[in-house]
Amino acid sequence: METVLIGAPGCGARTVGRALAERHGARFVDLTGVPGRRADTISGLRAADEPHAGTGLRRVIAADRIVADPAVRARLYRGRQVIWLDVPGEQLVERLRAARREDVGIEGDVRRFISTHLASHTPYYFAGTRLDGSGSISATIELIEPLLSEPVAVGTLVLRAEIHGGLIELGEGILGRSLGHVLERLAVRRCVVVTSATSRDAAERAAQIVRTAVRIPVDVEELPNGEGAKLLDQQELLFRRLARLQLQRTDPVVALGDDVLLEAATFAAAAWLRGVPLVAIPVTTLGLIDTGIGGKGGVNLPDVGRNLLGAIHQPTATILDTELVDDESARDRRAALAEAVKYGLLGEDAILSLLEARLPGNDAERWPIGSDLLELVERCALAKRRLVLLDERDTAGVRIALNLGHTLSHALEAATGYQLRHGEAVAYGLRAALDIGVKMGITPVPVAARANRLLGRIGLAQTPVDVLLDRVLDFIESDKKRLDGRSRWVLVGAAGVTVRDDVPASIVQDAVTGAISARTH
């Protein structure tokens, strides 16, 4: 087996790791002090150098700052036992002040460095087994030794973030361990898994996991596939079933399904008994990078608009397991990438760079997969979470930034009877918003060109939509983001996004026509 010791600079990962390796005659790899960079550049961790199986400790790896890179973390944590040497901040400061500066590679005030480092890196360390590293080298090794006889946990957990509003766990093949962990923390007496027919098998597996690991009663309730789940009559049927099950206020709803199911189940969890705990488990790429984060639930009014009835109800926990999307179609995965482009335009340039560097093109194999998918999900999910925390109730004018590309996309979905994938509609909406921004003198031309080029490489918003322009414009006029009778457009500026409600109707019509190549008769 192999062990990875992680923690903040000063935690002792290097000294403890070297001593542990010597005790067991294992190889030692020191990655402490190395700044974050892509995993395929790390000496000793090449693709051919997979974790050793079998008994006995074969290799010990020590790491700290390098795990900030999602790709590095996925590479390091996969198939290995990960142990976090947790040391109090004040003790870290004392250790680093006593060390030679060239050994730790820290410039400036040590206390400020540690405070900033722990705030940003703890979610990466928390993915490992937490162990008290405040003692001596020998004492810490004695705490590690019993862990070496334990089997490596199933799946690869790369992030465990305790964020205001709930826990987020991200990984590959982590459904069982994460769901068990979450429900044990809640100490519940029973739970209900809400799903759809397409996700029923995964929901039944999750229910069985809970019955076996947590030993509580679990019921699986099903909503219709697609937008039918977000109709009031289906919500009423679900509420009646929850009443028959006598679901109490402390009993959680586990929402397991695609983005539509998550929105419907979130609304139900928010409304039932004025709010019960919610555990969100998305099973699509779109759900992983967008819908699973933020706590928005919604119900549609047919022929009027999408999500006009809604609630904000933050999940107690969100489990982002990339293995659940293994069977997703290439079309669905590509469509979801429109939301990734959106987050890139909202200031997350690393997402655009990842897409540009790794995207194989629309005629290649399904992408993202593996470590690329883990990295994309992490960057998008945390970007959305940061925005949500700034404006959780959508009242401060910050969260509206997430509506970039959605003024047209919601109208297009409604006008076409939801025949388009959500991400496909968002791509048309992004093209229109970028066009409006350029014509209004807000969006720099190179920014619009970069985003449009990426959408083209993904294969999105490249063909005309068979829809009447007037019908699309009518739905735009009923958009829920309207204020004082005027449509609000989120536009990309040189220094961030801006919201404008003074876009001339002629510019809107030209941009929408250009984006969707709509018929005008």
C-alpha cells in the first residue's frame, strides 16, 4: 500500500514521512514546498507509476501546497491512503519561525501566510483521514501505525469543504462513503430518497447503502422524468406520499437525479413542514458543475415560464460523485460545458484555460473524464458557491451574475417546449449576451471572440433553432428577472459583469435573431 501525508507547511509531513518510510523500508517521495502544478509534471508520479497494491507499506508521499491543484490532488489521492496531519495554527507559526526560510519557501509574515493558507487549503486536507500532528515525530508515527492496517477507502475523495450553508464532498466513486458520513453526522431516524425513473437504479443503490451502513429506514419516491417533475400536481402527489411516510422535520430528503429533479426535490424539501434537511446528489455533469450548488428549487407554470415558483433552500450536504455520470451521453456532457464557459466569463479564467488546454473538440471522445472532470467540477462548483454566499437570497444584486446567458436560454427552453438541453439553450443565450455586450460597448471584442470560439469547439449553438422569434421575445418579456417592467441583461465587462435594463429592443432582437437564426414569420 501507499500513504500520502498532507497538511499545511510546518505540519511535519516531510519529517514524519521520511521517518515512517525508514521504519518500513519504504520509498519516500517529498513534494512539500512545491507550488501547485499539473500532476503529469511531477517526477515520480508519472502515469505509469500507479499506486502499489498488496500488503506492506511500499511508498510514503509527503505533500502540502501542491495539493491546491485539483489535477495533482486527484493523482495523489487515487488508490492511496491519505492522512491529514492537523496541527493548530499557532503551533504551525512557531514551527515555521524556528525553521530556516530556505527550507519552507515562505516570504513575508508567517502568521498571515498560515492564516491565508489554512483558509484556502483546509478543504483539500480535510479529504484525508484527520490525525493530530501536534506531537513529536515518534508520537505522530505511533498514531499513524494503526491506520496502515486499514484498507484504503473505496473511491477517491478529493475535497471536503465545510462551507456556510452545508458540506460539499467531491470525488470519484464516493457515493457510499459520503452518504453514510453525511447521514451519520445528521443522526437521523429515517430518510426519503427522491429520484426519477432514469435515476431509479442509482437511487435504490444509495438506499441500500444507507440501510446497511447507517441502519435506518429508507424510502425511495419517484417524480416524472424531465420538466414534468416541476409541475404543481406532481409536487402535490409527492407531498401526499411524504405525509403517508410521516416524514418529520428532522428527516432529510435525499435528492438524487438530474438538474431538473434536483430543482423539483429542492422545492419539495423547502416547502415540506417549512423546510426539512436536504442532501443533493447530482447524477449529470450539469448537476455537478451548476445545479447541485446554490439551493434553488423551482416549479414551472406551463405556457407562462420556467421556475416562476421557487424557494431557496441550501442543502445540508452536497455529494459530487463524478462516477455517477459515467453513462451520460456525449450530447449531455457537451451541453453542460456551456455553464463552465459561463463561470469562466464570470471571472474564473482558470476554467477557460482548462477548456482551451484540454478540450479535444466536438468530434472527439466524450470529455471531460477522469481528473479533468474532477478539476472542472471543483472549479465550477466552488466558483458558484462563492457567488451564492455573497447573495444567498438573491436580493443584493450579486447572485444575478449567475443569470449570464439565461435570459434567452429560459425563453428558448419554454418556446421550444423544452426540446433543447438546458446547456444547449444557455450556449445560445451566451452568444446573444456577448453580442449585446459588444454592441453596447461593454464587452471587449476579444472576450466575446474567445468565448464564442470555445462554444464552437464544444459544438454548441452552431445550428438554427426551429422556433418563432416573436414567441421567444414574448417569453423574454415574462422573465422572472424583470424589474419595473424592464428586462435585465447580465453582460460581461472588462472588469466583471454588469446588469443593464436599458438595452434597446432593436439590439435585443438583432442579438437573439443572430444567436438562434430564428424564423420571423
